[in-house]
Amino acid sequence: MSRDHLAVRTYGAALCLYPRRFRHEYGPDLVQLLRDQLRDEPAPVVVVRSVIDLARNLDLQVVA
């Protein structure tokens, strides 16, 4: 399994944290956006940005 494929699968699973309605409406587009970003940018940059975005959107607090 490629690193990019693992990132896409993990991101897809993390989408379950969003409300069902949002997930069904935007989930496929969000996954496609991640695939596009992984194609165009280094994977670590995309993954870190995605984790930060997920935390912000879900109002999670990241404890340092």
C-alpha cells in the first residue's frame, strides 16, 4: 500500500467525525481534493494541513 493511498484511506475514515449530512454531501469532494493535493504536493505537507483543518473544523483542541 502506498503512503498516499494510506493517507486517503485514513482521511476517508476520519470524515466519520463530521455530521452524516455534511459527510454525504461533501465527503467525496474532500477525498478527491486530498488526492489532488497528494499528487501536486509533498505528502507530509498535505497530511499536516489536513489534520490541522480537521481539528479546526471539529473545534478540537490540540494539546501541546
